[in-house]
Amino acid sequence: MGTNVRSRQDSQTSIQDEEGLTAVIEFLSAFVLFLIVLTAFLSLAGLQMGSNLPQTDRIDEYSIQGLQILTAESGWFVPHDEFDVRDLTNSTRDWHTFNASVLITGDLRPGLAGASGELDQVRLNGLNNITEDQFVRGLGLPDWASVNLTLTVVESSNSSRVGMQLFQDGANRRAGDFSGTTSRLLLLGNETVQVTLEVHDAGRTSSHLRVTEFMADPASGTEWVEVENPDGFAVNVSGWSLRRDSDNGVSSLIGEGALGGGDVMLCSGRPSLQPNLGADLVFDLGASGVLGRGAIDGLEFSQDGIKLTWTVPGSLNTVTVQHIQWDPSWDIDEDESYTWAGGDWSQAANWTVTIDGTPGSR
């Protein structure tokens, strides 16, 4: 009888084990089905919120990596020698001590970090001497990429500085199809600054150089035209030209070098006679005949025009950036300079007249 009892107990145990195993299998099957349904739901949600395009993922990565390089490193500059070979012996972390015309002759990896990881003010000031092209290359971004960089004070003991933009320049993201934005908060002295880097495919256009002052009728000396870079990034002046309307439009390339953000340059009929109150670059446009010197007139003071143009690199496409025209109603007299006060460039009322002017001042 004892044997029969044990047999029944073993049989019941076996049935219970089978039922337990069945329950486990059913639970796992249900769980797998739940995961399949959840995955399908998330996929549908992803499709509704927007496609996960590889191009978008890459641009997001570029913005993150670019901002990491810019804010976590102090930067590096490698000059090129006369044979355009990298001069590693004279490479330096003090890239911010060089002007824009020097920086474009070498390789630059921009960095704004100080010794303790905070923003370094002198390196921040050096941003104005970097062209956008060089900035993009230095951060390791692809050639097709365009950027927009903004540094804004978000916390300060001086309430008037909150919201102040310490730097802002770059392409408009609205012109692109894909964009990625990354921001980071960093200390600058006792202030907190938000650094925001946008990377997109908006394309890079010419910077907005503009004529801000000119003298068309000097009693002696030389004619001159002052050109300003109002942007944040520097501008490579290669490809920029100055043209005058008279004599069938005499034109000349301005020269070589780079003009820092907020800086001015002087185009002169004779630089050796040119007063200069602080221009960073001075170019001779007397030999080409665009500007006059001494007894030789270039610009016609009674009726003429100045046209600032830019030629797209690698093409014959020339863009007129600014065209200033004057006529006898302006009544231009000897030694009078005309400083742009804003508005239509071809309206005399929008120019301030002074004697001798302020060539090269900011």
C-alpha cells in the first residue's frame, strides 16, 4: 500500500511539474509577444515623430564633437613655411596671439579652454581672427558643413550683462535641410556663459564686408576707401574687389590676407602717404587706377561710384555686395570724407561729412 501511495504522489508531482513548466512557457511566450508589440508601437511612434535619418544623426554627432573640441581644449596652431609645408617646430598653443592674416597661412585647431577648464577670455577674443572656413576645418567638420556659434552671458553679478552676446556669427540654419545644436554652460571669470554650436548644411556665403568711409577729392595726398568687417568671424579678403564706375568701370582685386571680425582695412591710392588711425590692413589700389594719388585722379568727385564685389571661389560668379553712387547734388568738396550713418548707400543724407575724416578708425 505504501508503494501505491508513493506512486500516486510521484504522479501528482510530475503533473505539477509539467503544469509549472507549461505556465513558464506560456509566460515567456506572452512576454515575447509583449516585446514584439512594444517594439512595433515604438517604431510607429518614431515614424510619427519624424524619420531617423543617418544625415541627421551625423550632424548631431558633429555638433557634439565640435563643441567638445572647442570648449575642452586650448587649441593649437601650426604655421606653414615659405614652401607651404607644416612647420611643426614653431607650432604653438598660443594661437590667439596671431592676427587673422597669419592664422589663414597655417593650420588651426580652435580651443577656448583655460588652465582649469573654464573659458579663457584672451582665446575668446581670438575667435574674431578665425575665418568660418578655418573654424569648420579646425573642428574636424566636413567641407560641406556650415556653422553658427553663439556665446551668451546667462549669469552675472552685473545684471546688465545677462543676455549679452560675447560672440555670434555663422550661417543661418533656416537655409539648410539638416541641423544639429549642442549647448554647454561654462564659467568665464565670475560669470556663466552658454556656448551654443549649430552645425548644418546651409552653405557658406560671402561675409558682409562694407564700405564705411571714403574720400574722393583730397586737396593733396591720396584718395582712400575704408572697408569694415562687421561680422564675428574673420574674412579672407582674397576674391574681394573694388571697382569704380568712371572710365568704364576700372576694377582691382583688393589683395591678400584676412580681416578680423570688427576690424577695418584701408584701400589707398598711395599707402606711403596714407593717414591711418588704426586699420589692420592697408592695400595699394593706386597702381590699378581705381584710386588716385597726388595730381592723378581716380574717383570723380562730381559724379562716380564705388562697387564692392566678391568672386565665389573656384568660379567666375561675381556678386556685388555694395554699390555707392553719387552725383553733383552731393556737392563733394576738397578734403571731405563721407562716413556711412546707415540706410541707403546712394543717398547723401545717409552719409556724415567731415574734413579729413577718420581713415582706419573703428
